[in-house]
Amino acid sequence: MITLRPYTGSDADALVAIYRKSVRRLGPRAYRPDQVAAWLSVAPDRTEMHRLYTDGRHAIVAVDPNGAPVGFSDLAGNGHIRFLYVDPDHVGRGVGRAMVAALLDHARTLAVVSVFSDASDLARPLFERAGFTCIARQEHRIAGIRIHNHHMSASVPCSGTP
Ligand SMILES: CC(C)(COP(=O)(O)OP(=O)(O)OC[C@H]1O[C@@H](n2cnc3c(N)ncnc32)[C@H](O)[C@@H]1OP(=O)(O)O)[C@@H](O)C(=O)NCCC(=O)NCCS
């Protein structure tokens, strides 16, 4: 049973570890080894993770029954989802989907008209199932290595009645 809760300061190390483990183990399913290495090279350290997740964005952590983090994601006030990472030992069980659903619910409480993210090949199917549309395939260069992702967007329905 996985539950979602807000980020706390003591999560930073665990989230950085999930990010790195996830990219190392899941990245090769869609990206070449040099692209996975480039992706890892831009992993946040604990200081950056904590700075980002305490800057006012809505940051959530998925935890197992023992309280151990198994995934994380976030939503900024402008509708941007920056990270969506699940521990490879827990993928394919709906953790990512549950986090995106929770973020869309949260978006309805904010004055945002759309939610958007730059999704990997691994995350694009999940976002599409959650109602996002691919706006553009994006080519990036990280330390000279070409790597692509997908700019995805979903509109946020109005909440309440007129
Ligand atoms: C992308 C990621 C977060 C998905 O997490 P997850 O917990 O495995 O996702 P879920 O189990 O909730 O899957 C949701 C749905 O998408 C589908 N799905 C997930 N990944 C998929 C893939 N690579 N290809 C096809 N379908 C996929 C699942 O089958 C599931 O379908 P369902 O709704 O019919 O059950 C996880 O694979 C991950 O951390 N990847 C590496 C990091 C990454 O790419 N992050 C995104 C950066 S933008």
C-alpha cells in the first residue's frame, strides 16, 4: 500500500537516491548508455533537491507502509511538473499514475489553466494516459550528448459550479 504525503526536509537524500537509481536502471530501456550518463550528470544533489522542494512548489513523496520514500513529483504555481521519479523496485504498480492524478487534483485548486512537463520516453505513456498531449519533441544537448524528451501539456478543468 503506497500513500502520498508532502515533502519534508529529511527526504532530500532519499529522493536523490531514487532519482539516480531510477535513471540508472530504467533509463537504458529507452536511452543509449551515453544518454543515460548525460541524464545522470544533471541529477540534483541533496542541496538542490531541498532548495527546489522548499521554494513554494507543491512537492509530494510516495511512501511504502514503512514510511520509506518510493517516488516523488511536484507541481509549481505556473503548472510545471519538474520531476516524476519512481524507485525501479516499485514501477509498474501505479505509483507514477497516482502522483500525477494527485497533482492534477491539486492544480484544480490553483489558478492555473494548464499543467505541463518535459517527459522522457519512459514517462510519456503515463502522461498520455493521464490526459496530457505531446506538444513537441525536444532535442537537448548535455555535455555534447544529444538527448530528447517530450513537452506535454494537459488543460485543467474548472472546479466547482458557476
Ligand atoms: C515514468 C515513471 C515515473 C512511471 O512510474 P510508474 O510508477 O511505473 O508508473 P505507473 O505504474 O503508474 O504507470 C502508469 C501507466 O503508464 C503505463 N506505463 C508506465 N511506463 C510505461 C512505459 N515505459 N511504456 C508504456 N507504458 C508505460 C503503465 O502501464 C500504466 O498503465 P495503466 O494506467 O494502464 O496501468 C517511472 O518509469 C520512472 O521513474 N522512470 C524513470 C524516470 C523518468 O523517466 N522520469 C520522468 C522524467 S520526465
